[in-house]
Amino acid sequence: MKSSYEIAQAQFDKAAQKLHIPDWIRDSIREPERNLSVDFPVRMDNGEVKLFKGYRVQHNNTRGPYKGGIRFSPKVGLDEVRALASWMTWKTAVVDIPFGGAKGGVICDPSKLSKTELERLTRRFTYELSSIIGPDMDIPAPDVNTNAQVMAWMVDTYSMGNHKVDFAVVTGKPLFLGGSQGREEATGRGVTIVTMEALKELKLEPKKMSAVVQGYGNVGSFASKTLAEEGVKVVGISDATAAIYDAKGLDLNDIDKYLKKNKVLFGYSKAQTIEPKEKLLEQPCDILVPAAIENQITKENAPNIKAKLIVEGANGPTTPEADEILNQKGVLIIPDILANAGGVTVSYYEWVQNLQREQWEYDCIIAKLKKKLVKAYGEVSQMSRVEKVDMRTAAYMIAIRRVADATEARGIFP
Ligand code: GLU
């Protein structure tokens, strides 16, 4: 199987070849501008010292400061971070917000770290990044296994080092610490906003639709809830421990109560357990939302997928081989760089509020988010019809064009 970065490059090449861009621009925006790798020690609670490895890849800042999340996971690697960083560049470009793309990560298993260990790891990693991040340089945010608390530690570490409080250095912060209304749910809500646009185009009634959501973290849980708000019946969900399915629809409130108590889905008995849990993707449903990690929909399971609409809540969940199979089957795929762009869009609003020392109201932010995503969806859909390409290629074509035009206009320094 191709690596995530090879997949990102292949997606770029497929779209770039349809555009007339000077070779030097195409080659330069294809590659990350900076790959930082750091090794740093952290003192564990028992006094032992452990070494950790982290990365920050800054892919492109032609249209604005680098922007993208930080993930903590044993699966983190430079290749993955490079892919994720480039997807951020195309994501911010396709929804047209004035940012570039970056991503970071630390190889660690946060479930095995205490809160104090996690704090020390976060603070030391922030220190390692402190010369290359900043409100006008590179603005991290939450991603897999990181959250508002981790962002609060980052703000504090960065601010202490600079002897001034600087909320705009990261987004996805707690509400009482420069965070934005609507940010926590933004990625999941964005998934639902674009799903509703697609259903409208397909002339399908949300109330007659069922959905399976893989991954029940920040993205998957809010996608499930907001889809349910629109009348979509959520029939299947999964987390890292289990997958559950009920054709009559799951009781999301009851599941939330269970998760509050048990932390993981494993052991939930009021729905059918799907084993192995990866088979959840193949269960009957109209809408499939992969909202976990990369490379979940592959050439092996793509032929068995029943959904007519796939909305990529995760980054990179579909391999190019699976893409081809699904496109041939007539499945509509709303690509990650559009489908999960709600998070970074509200991150942009958070950053603007921080810079202006303002606090906007929830309704205003959700309205802005909806307008942004509906517009981007319309542009991608139109490009796909005019150019007779799939939605992923159309989204890349729009994004690459924007970054290429900005590169050409800025020219070469010196
Ligand atoms: N981690 C999220 C993403 O992959 C959000 C990034 C951000 O808000 O900067 O889009």
C-alpha cells in the first residue's frame, strides 16, 4: 500500500495535470517548505526520563500563515505529518481562508500518560516549536488525541516564553481562554452542512437517510449529533474499541451517557456489536462518514460498501484504489479537504476574534461557517460538472489554482 504522503502526492498530481501551471510553481507547491523533527526528554511521574520524537511540517504559507493541528499518537510519523500538512494547504485554499497548511505530531500514546506527564510533554514540545510558531507564522490547533486543554498549555508556554499573552498562537482553545463559540463542534457540523448540500443535489430527503459514522471522537460524535438534528438516522458508530449497529437507529443520548461512565464503546449492549469493527464500513446505510484516521476505505472493502454518499470527516480515509472503485460504482465522495474544513474555518474565526480582541456570538459563527462551506461546496460541485471529474479532483483543482496564482503573484524572493 502507498504511504499517506505518496497518496497526497498522487491526488495532487491527478488534479495539477489538468491545470496549466508553470512547472516551477507546480513542483514547489507540491513539496513541504519545512520539515522539523525534534527529539526531547520528558520527566515521567515516577522520576524516570523518557525521550519523545515530534514533528512539525510547514507545507505552504503563500496565502497566509501556516495552519494545522497537532496530533498525539503512536502512529505519528514524518510521512504521515507531511501528508496531513499538505492536505491543510489544500483545505484552507478550497474554503478560501487566508492560511497555508501545516501539521504536527508527537509519537506517544496519551492513554498511557498521566495528565501531568501529558502537560510536561506538551509544554516541552511547544518550546521546541516556539521559534517557528506564532500568530503571524504558524498556528497549531487540536487534532487526533489533542484538545482544548492541550491548546491552553501551548498558549501558556508560548506566552511565558515571550513575556506577553498571545491567544492567537493556537486555535481550539477553551472558551474562557480565547476560544471561540462553535469551534468544538465545527468539524462535525461542517460534515453535516456539506452532507445536506449533497443530498439536495442528489434530490434525497434527509429524513429518509441512514448514516454510519466510523470514529466517535470530536469529529464523529458531532457529525452524528448534527446529522441526527437534520433527521438522518444514525445506524452505526465505532471507536477504537468497538463498533455497534442498529438498523432502527442508535440512541445517541444513551450512548453519550454510557461513554461518560465507561470512556469507550466496548461493552455497550443495546445494539448489535460488529466484529471485526472495521466491518462497520460495509454495513447497510445511505451515508458513510469515515471520521477516524487515514487509509480506512481500501480496495479490499470498497467493493462491499453500500453507501451512495461518503463524507470524509477524517483526513485521508480513502486510498486512491478505493476512490477509483467507488467512483466507478457511482458513489459520491465529498473529499476530506472540503468535508472536514469546518474545523479550520472556525479556527480562522477564532484567530480573527483573538487579533481583534472580540468575542462573537454562537449564531453568528455558525451562520458564517455555513455560508463558507455552502459556497465552497457549490464551487467544487460546479468544477466537477464542468471538468467532468470527481469531487476530490475538482476540490484539488480549485485549491491548487488558488495557491498557484498566489505563488505567481508573489514571485520569487530575492
Ligand atoms: N485538525 C483539524 C484539521 O485537520 C483542524 C486544524 C485547524 O483548525 O487548524 O482540519
